[in-house]
Amino acid sequence: QVQLVESGGGLVQPGGSLRLSCAASGSIFSGNTMAWYRQAPGKARELVARITNGGGTYYADSRKGRFTISRDNAKNTVYLHMNSLKPEDTAVYYCNRYGAVTRGDDWGQGTQVIVSS
């Protein structure tokens, strides 16, 4: 059974902010690079950002400066702070180990983000 629980999504106006959280099991989280992905309707799942066990980060170009990924290794939790949200950020957001798409790993239920006025 997949142990990934995403939360924090919702409806927000353009320019607003949200903080997403993802609680993962130790087998998925510990020592691994974690990532946030998103999938918009009719589109493929794409990488948003990733963070190494030591805190090194990478962001997809369109999210640089607006999104911040962080993790709490004591809580097996990864976060995504999203600022200056745009309608094109509307998607279901998922967390998982980095590389999950390529490996075909199981996923949690995700959390829906809708950016609309």
C-alpha cells in the first residue's frame, strides 16, 4: 500500500499562495530525493521541483522564484510553498520519490489546486 498523503490544495485567486504538504512512509522518504509533480487535465504528469535528503533543490523553469520546496526529515514530510499563483498552475499535485514517473511507482491521491478568479 502506497504511503503518500498529500494535502493543502484548494481554490485560490490568481496571485495567491498555498502551502502543500506530503506525509510519506519512511521507506519512501528516508534518504531519498523527494519531488513534487503535477498533472493538469489532458496533460502528462510533470516535475515541479525536487529536493535531496541534504536539502539541495531544483525547480522546473516556470516555477523558479515562485515555488519553494522544503522537507522535514524528522517528520517524513515534504512541503511546497507556492506564491504568485497563475491559472496555468491549476492541476492535481502529487509528491513521490524523484524518478517515480520513469520507474512507474505507485502514487497517492494527490491534492487539487485550482487558480481562478
